[in-house]
Amino acid sequence: MTNPESCRYAKSHEWVCLEGDGAVVGLSDHAQKEITDVVFVELPKVGRKVGQGEAVAVVESVKAAFDFYAPVSGEVCAVNEELSSNPALVNQSPHDKGWFFKLKPSVPGEARQLMDHAAYQEFLKTAAH
């Protein structure tokens, strides 16, 4: 399980949590509450090289479909296969069972450019309305 307080956050509500020389990526708890019931997640292919801010996945909820952006650059080394059969995991457990993919970051220090948990909470207060 990733600890939300140890993750870094993009303004587009993706999180990344560094683990050793890899990283786990998912959708923030705030975002999953906003979009409500996730019904489908299209994940990137393992081996795909992604750039920070690049659209790499698609999330569909009962409300709408939207792009999911890579919070950091790297190569996708694993995807959460459980999401294809149970996309509701994104809503039920966004930092544990609802992660999207793992990647090997390719730009050292890039995650430090993102907001830490406290800054993200402040961002949510100003971005909400």
C-alpha cells in the first residue's frame, strides 16, 4: 500500500510514489471522489516510454471519460491487471488496490517538481471553486 502522505501529486490529480528505483502511479482520492463510479480504465502497455504530462491512460466513469497523465517520465514496467475486471478498485482503494501502473523513472528528481501531500491539500482548497 502506498501512503498518500509520502506521494507526490500533479495538478491533474495523478499521484506517484517512489519505491526504490521504481514508482507506483495512480489517481488521487480527491479525483476518484469527484468522478464517482469508475467503470473502465484503459492502461498503457508494459514497455511504453512515457513523458511527464503525457496522456497515458483513459479513465471512464458514469459521468465522463478523461485522460490520465504520467506524473513523471519513465518506462512502464507493470500495469494493474485487476483494474480491467474490477475498475471500481480506483474508487474503493485509490492508494492500495487501485493503482494504475508502475514505471522506472527516467528523469532523476522529476518527482520533486510535483506537490507533496500538504501542498496538494492546499491546492485542492484553491482549485475547488
